Amino acid sequence: ERLGSVVTIEYNSNVTLVYYSLSDVKVTAGMKVKTGDIIGTSGSNKLENEKQNCLLFEVYLNGNLVNPIDFFEMKLEDLNK
């Protein structure tokens, strides 16, 4: 695949995280994950040919793509709205 292995994690009905360019994926569809679980390692994709490893990351809040920096600065109570 162009973006390498992809893992999508739904944390709750409001928050979905998508990890691209993974290798050695440790999770399977329907598996429950918790903080600290390893979902995979950074890998490669066909977009970043000059780099050995990379990780692409998207955050969706209420179905809308948000900047990961903004997401990590949010308060927990804001993520449940």
C-alpha cells in the first residue's frame, strides 16, 4: 500500500486516531487497546522514499480532522463533547 500499514483506533464515539506507515503491527481488528500498548513500529511508505522510517498520524474529533498539536493541548472534558 502507498501509505504502508494503517491502524485506526476509535477511542470513544468522538475521537479516532489513524496511524500510517506502520510495520510490525501488533494489533488486530476489534482488539481493545489501552494506554501504553504497542500498536506497531514506525515503518516506511511510498511517499517518503528518501527516509528509512516515518509515521504519519491523523486525529479526528467528532468526524473532523484536527491538528494533532491542537488535539494534545485539549482538556479531557473537551474530548467528550
